[in-house]
Amino acid sequence: MSTSHYAALLLSYAVALFAMSGIAHRAPQLWPAPEAASFAHPWRELAWALVAVAAVLVIGMLYSRGWLLPATGTHRPALDAVNQVVIYAPLLLLLAWRRHGLDTAWLPRHGVLARVAIGLGLAWLALFAYALARPGPGAWPRLVAEVYAPRHISHLVQVLLEDVSIAILFVRLRGALGRRWTLLLVAVLFAAAHVPGMLAGGADASSLRQLAGDVVLGVLALTLLQHLRDVWWFWMVHFALDMTQFFRAGQ
């Protein structure tokens, strides 16, 4: 009997995070654990980041009402990718306006291709773990083909922007609150973001207990991410496992 989608995701993320911690230990030239970013006025920078987050939410509401580019027809994935850039533009513009480097968004500029390639390998490993836990190892090739279907290009862009946005907010929260409280707060917020969708799907109170797993996973992922200060590799893993929601083993 296969495990649930949620349990398979937890296992897959755990495998990817464990493997990445080992790779980073053996490749210090790519992940030298640089110093955390600091700001002269951390609370001011946090305030501006929260303003940018509010703007992202407002544009997201406009998107949900169909007020951005008409992402329909054969060109929907490409147009929708542009929509995602528009939605997250306030946080991207924040970096330019405040004259903050890409390191404050965990986007190191050297070795990008190597980081993405390693992340892609980890994504395939995570997908294999997912296949073992749920549809079976024989479904892995079809699972990979489904995840990387061209129609998911907008999701690829969206996941990168989500990860960069979390990094931007995390760095500024850490500057104001410190590492420990920021880890817990961001992980709890990440888990809480799933509540509306779960309730809409008919989840009861007992089902919501899986949010505790989200918090633990969020703390583990953020601990590694803030240590490496790099979202390039995680982008690949996050995207691949997000796309498993569209896979139907019986088809």
C-alpha cells in the first residue's frame, strides 16, 4: 500500500535536504558559509520589506481576478510566467531601491550553473524517493516527464520568485529579530499559509495536525538555506516536488 502524497513529500524533502548537507560539506568552494547580511537600520529594512510583501499580495489579488495579462490559449504558460514576475516585482524592486546586493536575497552570482545543476540532480533524487514512497519505482520516468512538461514553465518561474521572496523576508527578519525567532516565525507562517487551502478542501481539525510536519520541515529547510545562503539549488527541488501534485499514478 502506497503512502499519502503528503507523507511522500516529507520523505522526499528530507532526502534532498540530507543529501544537500553532505554535498555542501564536500564542496566548500561553492558553499563557503559566508557571513549573514547586516543592515545599519534593520527594523527600517524590515518595514520596507513588509510594505513590498503587502504590494505583492495586492497584485496577487488583481491576478486572481484576471486583471493582469490574459494568460489563456496556447501561450498561457509564457504569459503566466510574465504575470508571476509582475506579481513579485515589488520585492525585486526593493533590492534595487534600497541598493541591497543579491546576497541579501540568497542569490550568489558565482557558480550559478553548477548550483542549479546540483539542485536538478537533487530534484531527480527527491522524485525517485517520491516514486518509491507512492506510485512505485516504475513510475519514476513518467513522473519526471510530467514534472518537466513545458506547460509548467510558469510554475518554474513562480517557485523561483517564491523562494527569493522568502529569502528577502528572512534576511530582514533575521536582522531585526535574530536567527532563532526568525526560523520559527517563517516556518510557522509557511505552514499557516496552507490552512485556507486545506479547509477549502474539506480538511477537519485532525487533518490539520500535518501542519506540525510543515513547521518541522520548514525549520530544517530554512536552517540549511540560511547557512548556505543560496536558493539556486533549492529552487530545483522545490519546483519538482511542487509539480507532483499534478501527477496521477493510474493514468
